[in-house]
Amino acid sequence: MIRVLSGKFGQQCGQQLRLAVHKRAPDHHVTKATLSSSPTTVSLRLLPSSRNLINIQAANYSGFSKMYLCVRPRVILNDSNMRAMSSMMRVRSLLKVFKIRYLVIGGAVAGGVTLKSTYNSWIDKLPDLSWMEKYTPDNATFRHAVAEMKKLAGHIHLPDKGWLKGTMPTKDTVRSWMPEMPQDPMFEFMYQGLPEGRENITSFKGKKGQVTLSSLQADEGTEDKSTGLPKVPLGASDKDKLEKATEEFLETQLRYQREIERLERDNRRLKKSLLLRGDKQSRVRKEKMSLIDMYSEVLDELVGFDDSYQMQDHLPRVVVVGDQSAGKTSVLEMIAQARIFPRGSGEMMTRSPVKVTLSEGPQHVAQFKDSNREFDLSKETELKALRQEIELRMKNSVQQGQTISTDVISLSVRGPGIQRMVLVDLPGIISTVTTGMAPDTKDSIQKLSKMYMNNPNAIILCIQDGAIDAERSIVTDIVSEIDPLGKRTIFVLTKVDLAERNSTNPSRIQQILAGKLFPMKALGYFAVVTGKGNTTDSISTIKQYEEHFFRGSQLFKSGTLKPSQMTTQNLSFAVSDCFWKMVQDSVTQQADIYKASRFNLETEWKNNFSRLRELDRDELFEKAKGEILDEVLCLSEIPPKRWEEALSRVLWERMSGYVFENIFLPAAQSPDAGTFNTTVDIKLRHWADQQLPKKSVEVALETLVDEFSKLVDKDRSKSNHDTLFDDVKSAVKQEGINRHKWQEQAADSLRVMQLNALEDRSVHDKQQWDSAIHFMESVLKNRLQETEGRIQELIGPGSAERWVYWKSLTPEQNNRRHAREELEKLLQASEKHTPVLSSDEVTAVKKNLETRTVNVDSEFIRETWHPLYRKYFLQRAIGKAQECRRGFFHYQRGFSDSGLECNDIVLFWRIQKMLQLTSNVLRQQIMNTEASRLEKEVKQVLEDFGDDHDLKTRLLTGRRVDLAEELKRVRKIQEKLEDFIAALNKEKTR
């Protein structure tokens, strides 16, 4: 049976295929057929499951030439079938390989296209170096120039005066000057005879052999002993050619340097655009602190740190020192690329250390550590404002009677192309104290400079004025004393343009830059120009002037100045590299020191304050602040009745003396009721107009303060009271009381109500009448008790007291007793006696006492009379008040026929009513206005105290506070150091 699967084949050749397959493979049946067109034959390939191959030739069929048939065998395979199967497997393997080649070829083509695209994009990003064509000669010209240089080298005649000794450049130096020179044998003559290191040059190997400097003769026609050849003098044309070649070489090198600077500017602009793009994309994200900013924060934390455990700040920073007016501030400005410091003509401007953190950023800005304002350094107005702010901060930091300050002004400067480092600008070292300076200014500046330089990891940037004699330098002696080996010192010679203009000996400058003139040593020596003497010049103008000067400087052309020693840009690179190397070498060790210190402090806390939280001074103040605010809020919870009772009590305590002595007692001496009432009305009105309102406000403020003090001090009686906050609470309470002033209009409104209350004589009911009598009796009894106590002091103890407590009378007390007996007789004789004794009465009493052999003067008698009469008057007034208890009915009828005189009851009712009204009004003012105002003032006091670090230090004291403060600082420093080290290591691995 044959089954054809091809739809195209079907009806046309079904019979023929079936016949052909049956004849050649009777034991197979067709399972699959594949046809391919050809005009001649039909080839049948049978593909059974046994993998044997059967080819069938059939007759010609139009449109088909090949046919592949898959058949399933019906018989067991024989040896021939097995061989056919093996051949079939090899054929199929080859077919698979042919399929893989198509994949490989396709992948290769696609990869080639991608590689070409990547190569083209990389080529497009390369900088344009077409400018090199005009500086690079063609092959023929270059070889001709080399031949000429060979010819000139053979005729050079060196003098024997030793001027080349120690100054000839080394082979490495020459190669560093011409880094682009190819390594070709034709150029080796340029390096022949040059030493490999920095040893002193006494001989060199020339074209004719080894030549010593001592053997070179200046006279013409002499023979060279080492070569046996006569000396050939250099002709004028050859000299001109040599000088021209030298100038062209220097010009080419300067052009190369300028081109590098141009590429760096392009690079900075590209970085700026990338940073700006990054800022725009990261505005929604938290700003990531740069590496140098992280390090600067660590240094800020170390300022003023209390080294209780002998900890010292040994973290690296660049310390800028120099004599006054040597140009150190100008050098720092050139590194920061902005004129940020105040200037003066010869006077001291830097009066305190200024820590400047330099970092790279998209915008050229400056910002103080304790301020959010950013100064745009690209604008002259902002630069001027920054200089004024720095000058103001310096002046404010200097204490009275001093010239300089140790307080550090922390400033950060960011901008494109700025090298990352931390510099500290110190006051210039002076040799003489001038008028207006403190006597210890010179020693104070040197002490401050040494304090910063003694840090073993500090980089000393020693600034020396090149325009003055080296012998006048002070800073070099100090630096050589601190760093004698020069392992961390960089020497900078400023004002080189003035030195050259003043015809300074070039060899002297060369000795300075070689470290042979001063007694100090250094890692590197640099010569810079930081201005033309005009304070209005911009940094770009100064850079152009510096470049122009060094381009035409004879010091450079003569080889006195090396290219790597010139310009503030090279200086900036060198200082930055040295700074970061020092940081990498020392920061881990410093972190370990603070880690050990933290362990010691934590151990001390666990041993002494294990049950208390580690709260530093700020946290403790916040805790005390919360407690005080809670206590102030309790003022609003005091009930009105308590306020009124307290106000009434204090009001009467302050007013009772005036009422009794100046109103009641004089009016009581009136002969009749009309005179009594008139006297009372006049005195009450005068009192209400002049004293009462003001006194009432003072009493209200005193009551408010008293209640506030009770709330603040209520916890002191508790057993678990923390005495640490007592000083804070007392200071806040006192300052709040001093600041709180009662509203001025309150006294005016109170005056009107008090006048109305005092003018009202009507007692409306019996209850009010009895209340007035009770008030009067209590007042009089208190006065009587005070008076009796006064009399007892005058006459001494009684007989029982003398017998029980073994006391005795003094002669004066004995005389008082005799005088009292005589004066009591006068009171018993006249019930309505006046408060004052007449002269006759005094004389009579005196004579009666003389008969008892008691000699006293008139003043003694009057002093004894006054308390006795007051006691008598008070006893009579109390009795009168008791009689008036039943007089309310007669009061309503006007006392016309009763014979009672109770006008003093009405007086005390008027006063009592006024006190009630005043207490109520003051209570409303306190609860509605004054308590909330006091609360706000206390909050403001707390805010002010919180901003005053020195005040908090005075109020919160003790080892507990100091230990918590040290723990906080050490932890913070250690954490910041660890974060910085992690970021530093991460940057290394990039």
C-alpha cells in the first residue's frame, strides 16, 4: 500500500509511483513525498524508519524531476540495509553542519555591521587633532632638521667654569619634556651623555667619547685631551640657528600646553553639561554627597572637640602658611578660581582660620557651612557680598582686645575643573607688632600656625614672596622646625614676575627652587604669578598674565624654571594629588583611634549610668523643654475659683496697710457720720485714680508668676526628681517672668470699674451686710493680733514666760512697762482720745514716771503710746462691729432713730465689693489673654536658649552630660569616617 502526502503529486502520477515503489521495494509503503521540478526524470528517495536509502528511477513526468519518499519498512533489516543506514547517518550529519554554517555566516555579517557602527561612533567622539598638522613637519624637513642638530651638537664648546655642574637635565627629564618624541635610533644622540638619575653632573658622554667638565677649556685652538681633536669654536650662524631652534622648541611646547588647557576647558564644559543634566534628573532624588564634602564634614565635626581621652585631630588638610603679604591668599584664590577673600593694602586681613573645601560642580558657587545661601562666583556683585560676609565673620569672631581668633570659618567652593581638596588659610606671620594690635599678636599667630602644622598628616603649603630677600623670610624657619625632612611640605615662590623685573640673580631663584637656599626641605617647589598688583583683576585676567609672563620669561628660556614647576594650575594638581595620597594613607588609622575611644566611653557609661539613656546636651534640653511646656499648659487648667481666691488674698495683702492707715483710721477720727463719709469718699477716689489700678495689675502679674512657679517646681518634692533640669527650669522661669508685661490698656479699663464699685454704698441684703461685718472683723482682729505682738516685744515677756523659759526683763522693757501703766490711765479716762498725745499729757506722764524713779524722754513715751492706742482703737472697733450685726434694718432706714453708727461697715462693704470685682476682672484677663501670652513668651525663651550653645553648656553640667556629649561626637565622627572610607574604597575600584 502506498500513501502519497504531496497534494501536487496526487492525481497525475499516483499509479506510476505506486508501481515503481512496489517493484523496487515491495516490503515498504510510501509515507511522505517531496517533489522538485526538472524536465527529464523523477528520482524517488525512500526514507524508511530503518534509515536505509532506496533510489528509484521513473519515467519522465512533466513538471517533476525529484521525489523524496519516506516509507515505513515491513521486514527485518539485513546487512546491506545496515550499511545503507550508516551511510545515511553520515549524510544527515553533514546536512546539519551545512545548516549551522548559515547561522554562523549570518551572525558574522550582523556582528560586522555592529562593529563598524561602534567604531564609527567612537571615531566621532575623538577630539579634533588636525591642529597637530601645522606643528608636525613632513618627513624630509624633519630629517633635515635632525641632521642640522647633529652637526651643531658636534661643534658645541662648553666652558669650564662649572656653571653646568648640577644643572644638566637627566635623560628622564628630557624625555618628560618631549613625551611625543618617537623612540628611534636617530634621536638617541639627544640623550647621549645625559645621566639616568639626579646625581651631580661632572661628566657626560658625547659623540667623541667621555668628556669631563674640568677638561673643557675656554680658550680656542686647544686640544681635547680625551679625544685628541682640536676645539672648534661655534660660529655666529650656528649660534643663531641654535637660539632659533631653542625658541621654536619653547614656543612649540607652550602651544602644546595651551592646547592641553583648551582640551581641559572643553572637558570641563562637557562635565558641566553632564552634571547639569544629572542635576535635573536627580532633583526628585536625595542629593548624594561628594567624597570631598564627606571628608569636610568630618573635619567640621573635629573643630573644638574636647579631647578628654587625649584624642587629637590628625586628619590631613592643606595648611596655607606664609609671611604677611606674601601672597598666600592670592594663591588660594587662584586654586579656587575666584577672588573670594577680602583685601587690604598692606594691612592684616586674615584674622581667623578659613577652611575652604574645594570640589567640582556644574556651577561656580560658594556657601558657608552654617548658611543656605549660595554665592554665584561668576557675578561680581555676589563676589563682593561674599568678601564682605567673610570680613564681617572675621571681625565678629575676634574678641575684645585681641587681633586674631581661633574660631574657624568654614566655606565650600564648587565649580567646573576645581581640584578636590581641603585648605586652611591662616593669618600671615608678622615680625613686628604695630599700633592697634594686641601685644601678643605675633606669638598668637605663630602659636596658631604651629598648632595646625603640628598635625603629622597636614600638608604644609609654604608661601614665600619672591620679590623680597630670602633672608627676611620668617615662615621658612618655622616650617623647617616643624617638618625638617620636608616629607609633607610644598614650597611656592610667588611674585616671580617682580623678581625677574628687579633683576634678581637667576641662580638665586634656581637655588630656591632646588631647595638649596633655605634651610627647609620640601616635596616640590613651584613658581607662580598671582596678579599684577591690581585688586580688580579677575582670575582669568591673572591666568592670561601668568601664561604670557612665563612664555616670554628669561627664567624659563634659560632653564631656571622647569615647565612642571610653573603656573598655579600645576601647583593645584600637585597639591591635590599629595592631599589625597595623604588621606588614603592615614584615614583608616584615624578611624581605628576613634573606634577605640568610643569603646572606652561606652564602657564608662555602662559602669556609671547604666539605667539612663545616653542623652547629649541638646537632647536633655529638649526633654526639659517638653516638661516646661507641659507645666505652662497647666495654667489653663487652673479653675476660676482658685484664681479669684488667690487674687483676692494677694490684693488685700498688698492694699490692707494703705486702707487701714490712710483711709479707715483717719476717717474714724471724724466727729460725725457726714464727715466720716466725706473723708472716705475723697480718699477712696484719690486711691482709685492714682494707685489702685496699677497696684492691681502688679498683683495679678505676681499671682500669675506665683502659680507658674508652683507648676514648674512641683516635681522637686518627688523622690525620683532629676535635679539636672533645675537650673534650666529656674532660668527659663525667670527669663519668662522678666519678659512678660501686662497689657497697658488693662489698667485703664480696670480703673473705671473700680471707681464705680467704690462709689456704690448700697448693701442689697442681709447676707451682704453680714459678709461685710465678717470681713471687717477679720481685718481688725488680724491688726489687733499684730499690735499685741508689737506691744509684747516692747514690754518683754510675761511672768509665766519668764518663769518657764528662764527669761528676764531688760531695763528698757521695765521702763516700757511703767510707761504703759501710765498711758493706759489716759485711755481709760477718755474713751474718745485722739491718736496723738498732747504736750501736756506727755509732760504729765513723764513726771509720774519720775516719781517711780523712771527717767525717760518724750519720744520714748510717744513710741509706747502708738501701739497702745491702736490696740484700744481696734478693740473698740471690733465691739462696734458686733453691735452692728443687728443694724441692717436700721441701715435700710438710714440710722435716723437707732443711735447706731455703722458707716465703717459700709466702708468695708465697698472695699470688699471692689476686691471681688477686681479679682474677677483680673482672672478673666489671665485666663483669656495673659496665660497664653506667657506661654508664648516661655516658648520663645526656650527657643532662644536652644540656639545659645554656651548658655546650655552653663545650665546643663555634670559628668553625665559631658560623657554623653563625647559619646555622641565620637560616634558621629567614627560613622562619618567609615562612610568616607567606604566611599573612598568604592572610588578606587572604579
